[in-house]
Amino acid sequence: TVTDVGPALPLLESNIALNGLGSIVSASELDWFTPEKHLASIPPAEVIVAADTVWVEDLVVPFVNTLSQAAAASRSRFGAVVVLFCHKTRSRKTDDLLFVRLREAQFSWYEIRVEQMDDVYRNHDLQLWRLELASGMPGPASG
């Protein structure tokens, strides 16, 4: 399942169709400001991929809260969950807030170095992180 806000769903659905993935990929709405409206209808996953998600401070807390809820549901179902988080720094202040909130939500992480990536996917402007949720229940990040 791929997710985004409601207005972006037609583009997601079009990309799924263009890539011939309709039988294995679906698109669902997920608004980080109201995740409780959407998460129940999105199946848990052993791997969560988040790419180009946080570029302004106002998105940090809603993103981390939503990610925490999704990761906790996935861990409950599968016993563990891995988050692959692709990120481009746009503001050091936003990044600092992001990683403080991830730590508060009981995530640990390490960077996957660009040298470890397949040549096709290497990009020195992007960082790839592997996040894992600690064994305790996550606490929502406060605003």
C-alpha cells in the first residue's frame, strides 16, 4: 500500500497503473494530521518506506506520531518492523527536531551509507536511514 494525502491519490493510482502494479499495490489516503481516520484501513507491513516526507517543521510531529502508530501496529502483527527512511536535508533546524522526536518516540536508527547502495540508487543529496521501533510502546511526540 502506498499512501499520501487525498488530493495526491489520483497521481499515485495513475503511477500504479502505468507501472502495471495494480494487482499488488494499492493507494490509500493517509493524512498525518488525522491518522486515526486512515490507519485502521491500511494493512500493517513488515517494512515501511518513507521518502521525501519532512521538509518543514510543521510536518515533523504529525509525521512522527503517524509513523509511531503505523510501526506499533506492524510490530504487533509481525513481531518486528523496519522503517526505511529516505530524507533530504532542507533545514538543519527541521532535521534536528525530526531526530529528537524520533528518539522520543522510541525509534533507533543508523544511516545506510551511500557506498552501500546500488549504483542505480546512489544520490549524495539524499540520506537513507534504517529505523527500528524499540521494544517498548512508542509515546506520541508532543507538539
